[in-house]
Amino acid sequence: MKSEIKNKINKRFISIIVICWIIDFITKIWAVDALKGAEGISIIGEYLRFHYVLNTGGIFGIGQGNPMPFQILTGIAIVFLLTYYLRSEESGTLFEISIALVAGGAFGNFTDRFFREGVVDFIDMGIGSSRWPTYNPADAFISIGAVLLAIAFYQIEKELKQKEKNAAKVK
């Protein structure tokens, strides 16, 4: 068991988590310095703008003004995610990268909530008044990781079904 855990906690896994956290941390420092109290910056016309928002709630701004439950939930989610990863029989590069992206993003938002009592969001996308909720790099890492994790689970399930099919042929 210890060697399996050691194999899962490898340089690539740790590096992805740390790189995601650093990117998120540095961009949020920039956003606070450059965007807080400002009108915002147009990157690609109205389609992509940088605009400072302090989200004191959860995803999509749910529960504004009550950050503590979301801090606790984020901490629990990180512990659950890493425990699941370490104890699961699943493996593979895609599975590892997806878990690391989600963990890196979760650590980024956890850090923000701990030091700012909210999460700095600044990436604003949309057309006219039809806008996606403002987000940050941590949210992007979590979303990308979740999509990759769904793909990894699909591939794992497909491989298991193929193994069962092959085993049935042998009998």
C-alpha cells in the first residue's frame, strides 16, 4: 500500500498542483492590484474582460456574504479528493492529471478564502448582457480537471468492460 501511495504522489502530480496554485495565486494578486476599484480591462472586446469581483459565496456567487461554510466545504472536498485518489485502484496519466488539476484549483480557492474571506474572480466572458459568471484560474483548473476526470472514468470503464469481455471469451 505504501509503495502504491508513493507511486501516486509523484513529481508530475505534485508539480501540476503547485503550478496551478502558483498561477492562481499570482494572477489574483495582479487582479487585486490592477483591477480592484477600476473599471476593468477589455481583452477581446466585450467577449473577454478582466473585472475584479470578490466572491464571498460559492460557485456562481451562491450564498454571498457567508464564506465560512464554503471554506469548510472546500477543505473537506480537498481531503476527500486526495484520499479518494490515494486509495483508488484507478491509475493512468489522464486520471492523475485530472485529479491534480482539480486539487490545484481547490487549493487556490481555499487559500483565497483563508486570507481574503472570499475568492477573487476577474475573468468575465460573454456577449453583451449575456455573461458567464466571473471566474478565476482556479475555477478553470477545477472545470478542466472535472471534464478530464469524466473522460478518464469513461476510459477506465471501457477498459474494464473489455477485460470482462476478454475474460468471458477465455472461459
